[in-house]
Amino acid sequence: MMKSKLLLLSLLSLLLLPLFAQEKEEPPTISKQVSFLLWSEVKPSLWLLSEDKLIPLLDLSTYRRSTPIDYKGPPVLKLFAGPVINAKDTAPKEIAVTEELTGYTLVASILIRDDILQPLVMLVPGTDPLSGIQSSVMEDDPREFPYGTFRFFNMSPNPLLGELDENRFQLNPLQMTPIDPKKGKNGTLNFVLAFRDGNGEWAIAQKTVFRYRIRRRELIFIKPSSERPNSFETLSVVEYDQPEIEKPNE
């Protein structure tokens, strides 16, 4: 009797197996507002795949964040190089994707972690954008990146050392380092950047002065220079808590 029951259960499991096999888990999706920055003198024509449509990145800029795009789809964003669209043209704001993409080349796959509330993506194209674009993702939500603070992003593969006035800190590779000067008034801050030389000692790469303003936040990117060894390029992106021009006495 027991053997009969076991045989019956085995047969039922074999019959039901195809039904369970047909049930596929839905792939994870995210829904976030994503902004972009571009570190390049040449502006490539890029399109973001969101759900079943391609959205052109029309206002890519080096010194300010792009208009946030409502993205919905897999956690890995896909950027394509495609037809050039002038922002002043009467071109469609988005193109529905109903079949295989033709005329578009995948140039970047960008992972957006679920814990990032407001992603800001830095794009660094190579000499040929079609060969791929380097990308870095950082948290841009004002609750995590408040005004009156700095964020340093080390885009090099090696650790660096920074010093802002008397505040010394390590800049880990491909990571963002938050720095809060905790100053109660506007002023200036001396910044020193150092790298490890061939002997493993810290050597100064550059010195500069940053303006500190309570009502603004500053994002500073650091990447190795392609022209000179042991030198670095920096890019500063500033945003105020109100879209107005800074007064001279601030």
C-alpha cells in the first residue's frame, strides 16, 4: 500500500513538473530618477533604454547635472549610441522599441544598486564612444549628499590621499568619499592631492583652493591624466540649494 502511494505521488510530481517549469520569475525592476554628467569635450549621441522606449540624453553637460530621467526597468541601465538629435529640433522625445534595435550600438551597461535613492551617473567616453564608455554611479540625494559638503570621487584604479585644510582622508579607487568641513561660514579651503610614488611614499600631485559655501554642495572628480604620468585632472560640479546666481558677499 505504501509503495502504491509513493508511486502515485511520483507520477503526480512528474505530471505537474512542466506546469511549474512554465512559471518564470519576473526579473527585478527599479523605478528611479536618474541624472547624468559627461566628462568629455565631444558630446556623443546617447540613448537610454527605459521599459520599451529609447530616451535621448539631450542635455548632457560636463559642469551640470542633466535633467532627471524617469527610468523604469532592470537594475542594469543600457546606454546606446544612436542617431544624432539636436535638442532644438522637433525630434521625438522618445522612440518606442517594438523590434530588434537597428542603428544603435550598446556602449554601456550600468548597474544601479537598490540602496541608491537618486542615482547620478558620470560618463567618460574614450576616443571612440562606440568602443565603450566608462561609467561611475553615485548617490545624489540631498539627504545623503547635503549642501555645505563635498564629495570626492576617485576615478583612478589606485588609492589617493587628500587633505582639505587640516582634514586628511584616503580616496579609495572608484569610490566616493564624503567630506563635511563643518564650517559655520563661507570661506576658502586649501586642498592637497597626493599619490604613492615608485618607492611607496606619498608624493604631492597638486595643490589648489576650493571655495566653501554653506548653500551649495560640490562634487569633485579626480582621474589620471592621459598626457602626463603621475598627474591628475579634476572636475568640479557645483549645485546650489536654490537655482539663483550667487551674490558676491556669499
